Amino acid sequence: MTRTNDEAKLFEVIRERSFRRGKFKLASGAESELYFNLKPTMMSPAGALLSARALLARIWPEKVDYVGGLEMGAVPVIASLAALSEDAGNPIKTFFVRKQPKGHGTMDLIEGLAMGETLEGMKVVVVDDVATSGGSILKAVEAIRKAGAKVDAALVIIDREEGAAETLKPHEIRLLSVFRGREFLE
């Protein structure tokens, strides 16, 4: 696959800051020899910029109203892509879904919407950093659909290719990715 110069740089930032080999227990409960913790990539200046650019290149063609995802994986990158999209003159609104409703104040499950702003009837792409089983994406999709939005695509920086696409398909969600886990083994 031909990569843009920015994607090649992002790949190297991920390899350096966020990729390890060994024996790891994943959030899904499965074990893997590949481990990706993309927070060090997404929180670095270059990684934040390059991740946001790579995601926006795939989000803009989807013609969505919003991008959102489950805390914590989506939060760093959606903030970056919101800022970058505004700077590019093609703004994308963002929000995130809490794993549990806020325990005080408004007790919101969906954060980032202004008072009176709603997802009702909006088209949303769900974003996450890494997809393994697809469970985090499904949790976000359920909350977003319950809020009245339409979701037919999820986008991740890395698809580990360990079942997420298959999990999402019956829910009519396409899984898009910037990279696939096996690329880091080459």
C-alpha cells in the first residue's frame, strides 16, 4: 500500500513511541504478542498532528456532522482533529462518550455538546485509537445511536485484525483504519 509522507512519518512515531512486542493481556481479555498504546503517540506534538491528518483524510470523504468515540482512546485524537479541521477551513464537530454517566451535575454520558446541541438525526463516525474485538466501538455506537444519531462507520488508527470488523458488521458498521497491526511486523 502506498502511504503519504505524513502517514510514513506517523508509522515511525507509532513504532518508536507506542509499539511493543512480547506477551500482553489486552483490554478485550485476549493475549497478544503485539501491544499498541497510542497515548504516547497521540499526546506528542508530531503524533497528534500526524494522527489527526491521517484520520481527517478518511473522515472528510464520509461527509459527517460529528466525530466521537469512547473515552479514553478517542479523546486525545478527536481534540486534535477538531482543531486541525477548523484550521483547514473544513470543521468537524467532536464529542466523546463516557464509559459511565457523569456522577454529578448533568450526569451526561455524551460530553462536548453545547447546551441545546443534539446528535438527533446527525451522521457520526466513531473514532478510536486501536480496534481489537470492537467492544469499545460498539459501546460508543450504542450510546450515539440512542442519542438519535446515524452511525455506519468506525475509524481507528490501528486495526489489530483480531475480530473487530467481524463484530461490527452485523451492526452495520464498516471498520476503516489508517494501519493494520501486521504492518508493524514487516
